[in-house]
Amino acid sequence: MRFNLKEGIRKLGPTGFPFEKYIGSIFSEMGYKVKLNLILRGKCCAYEIDFLAEKDDLIYVGECKYRHIAGEKIGSEIALENYARFLDLKNGNYFKKNKRIKSIIVTNTKFTSKAKKYSSCVGVDLLGWRYPSGGGLEKIIEERKLYPITILPSFKKELVDIFSSKRKMLARDALNIERMIPFIKSNLLRKQLQKIKKEAEVLLRKS
């Protein structure tokens, strides 16, 4: 199961919403106070923000970029758009002036060299597959055992939206999977729950 991490994340798709919830869960486990899918007004316009993550004096304004197709990268045009939006938000009235506000782009794939260069130049943090070096998304997941629940073989795609709506996106959430029974109408899917729980126990014990 551990070797299927990239495929497990891919199974969060095809839309990007479950991936956003998954990333929110990761930041929560890292000690951040997380808010998802907000509409915030900047100086000029209002924007939909994937997540805000706050810890101590730092607030991350997070942009999630989920990619379903293998090999697709996040390019400089996304980095440019992200930073322009961030500047407008930062110049608005939402954030307290005593907080350190930073932009971060999180993806399940890689960044192009231009996206890295530009983001580094303007002070935007990037978190993706094998980036930054020695501390990429996959390394954080492995070290903290924050595997997506979709990495478990018996977890069916029909369950993704149900678990996403309850923000139960980690494999460790399956250890208390009985709590999800009231939200699952299909008897066939309910029968899978104990198998999912056992797989989570094996994964988290062995990893």
C-alpha cells in the first residue's frame, strides 16, 4: 500500500475538491488551524481561497492544484496568477497586520523550473511531489503517516465524496470508520467498512 501513495492520491479525483480536503487534513495534523473554501475580498476583487492555515504568527493562503493526468506539471502561468491574487488579498482588509502572511501552492505533481524560480523570487512557498528537496509532499506524508484514505485497496471511489464531505480523508480516519455508517446508504458499501479498517490497521502498523 505504501508504494501506491501516488496512485492513492490520484484516486482522490477526478475533481480537485477531495484533494483540497486532504491537504487541509495534512496541515491540521501539522498543527495548523485550517479553514477551507473561503471567499475573501482583496483590495480590488473577491476570490475563492482553497484554504487558510494558521499557526503562531504565520497564516498561509493556500492554493491547491490537483492533477489527474500523470506527468502534468504546474507551470509559471499558475504561479503568476496565484501571486497576483495573493497580493490583492494581502492589500485588502481581511488579514490582521500583526500576522505574517504567506502564499503557498500545493500539488500532487511537480513544478516546472520557471514556476520554482518565479515563486522563489517573490517569496511564495511550493509543496509538491519531491519538492522542496528533502521535504516534498510525499516525504511529509510518509514521515507523519498521513496517507490518503484512498490508498486502502477496499476503499471504493463511491465513498470519496461521502468521506470528503465529513473531512475524513486520512487512512487513520478508517480506524474509527464505524462513525461513518449513518452517512452511507448502500449496504454493499457498508460491508466494505471492516475491510477498510483492517487495511488501515495493517498500513499504519507496518509503516
